[in-house]
Amino acid sequence: SKPPVDSSNVDSLQRGLEVLRCFEPGEGVLGAAEIAHRLALPKTSTYRLLLTLEAHGFLRRTPRTDEFGLDTECLFIGQAVLNSSVLAIQARAVLQMLADRFSTHALLCIPERHRMLTLVHAIGARTPSATVGTGLSFPVEGTAIGNAWLWAQPTAIQSEWLARLRSTSSMPVKNPHIAAIYQAFHDLEITGVSHSLHDSRSGITMAATPIV
């Protein structure tokens, strides 16, 4: 017979994984207080999780501070995912061809909770560098990548997203994100491509299409 599962250990594992999720690309370190705030956990519980992850090589602490950053064990796991993902392996050559042909950045993104995660990134020859790359995530709302993904989803999922946007907006009837989504859906129906200017990275214009 299997040994009983200690629910407290399961909860601790889940919370530890949520700590790692707190770090966005570009965030070198986060303070213990900020991580506790993002997780809505007491600072003492958060600090115990941080020390455990540090001891096992998933986090590193800045000397003489309460700031932590991701460490090498995270890279090991991430690289293993990329090397074993059939989707990533098959996409690399196609994305590189597109990036070289149009002198641009080509991304393959997948849904990850309420965001779109970059699984593969290719950059064309003589293409200027930009703040994009593997591991970078984008919001669904307000981006061409998110709109293209949402357009390809069943009606029930689209309705859930639109309802969530309305519930979090101060002007649910004229929510600009909802208007942009409907415009993107129209563009995708006509041309197969969605366009947007990603506001948080000024000057970067995105074009996206869903793939199967």
C-alpha cells in the first residue's frame, strides 16, 4: 500500500513552486517582503520557503540582505524542458526562417495561467535587439499574441475572459481592452493576423497569428 500523503507537505511544495513563479524575466532579485506580498502569505512562512529553496539551489540570496534571485537549479529544469519539448524543437527552424526573412523577432508563445509565455525566440540577421526572449511573458489583454490565442479558443473560454475584463474594469461598457479584442477578432477573420503596439515596451509593434 502507498504511504499516506501529508497534506502539509503538499501545501509547502505548492507554495514553494509559487515562490519561483513570482520572478518575471528582467527581475533580478526580489525582496522577501515583496514575495510575501505577491503570495499573500505571512512573512515568516515566506522566509522559511525562501531559505529552503536557497538550500536546494533554486534561489540565491544577495549577501547581507533579504533579497533573493533565481539560481542554477531553475536554469537546469528550464533547459531540460526546452530540450525535450517537441513543440519547441519543431518550431525553432520555422521561427528562424521567419525572423531572417523579415529581419524581425519571431516568438512562439503558449498560455500560462493568465498570461502568454514565450517558449521559443528567434532573432533575424541584422535585426536590432529588443527586450524579448525565451521566458518572457505577455498579458493576454492588449497584445496581439493574447488576442490571437483568445480568438482560437472555444466560445466559453472567450466569454470567461470578456466577463473577467468587465468585472475588473472601472468602465465595463467601454473597456478599451474589450474593444481592442473585438477589433483583433475582426482582423483575424479577414487577414488571419492580429496587430498591436505593446505599451509596456514602447515602440515594439507585434503581429500574431494562432497556430495548431
